[in-house]
Amino acid sequence: MTFIGSGFNFAYGDYVDGGPLDEQTLTGSLADGTAINNLVQIYDAATVTLAVPEPTSLCLLLADLLVLARVRF
């Protein structure tokens, strides 16, 4: 499971069963601004990833859409 957001109380990265995030409360804000304050339980081969949103990807997507709109009209 991947959580994309900011202000997490754990560092960005991957966490596995028995790691520092397992059985702990995760707090922060998701990319859409929703606050998160939940217990995280990681089982077996599962991985939890905390990631920061990438503004560059969003800018590239918007630039592509502008080019497509320009070509069509």
C-alpha cells in the first residue's frame, strides 16, 4: 500500500512486517489534504510505502494536455 502525502511522522520510504512502522500510528496529510491518523499493521510480505507527491509529474501531464488541446483545435 502506498500513502502519498506530506508531514508523516515517519520518514518517506518502504516499511515491512516487523519494521519501525509496524504496529504504530501513522499521522500526516494525504496528497488531497485529508488528515491521516491510523494504526498500521503490516503482515507477511506486505509493504507500506510513504511517498511525497511529485509536482514535476503533474506539470508534465498538464503540458501534454495543453499540447494535445492545441493540436486538436
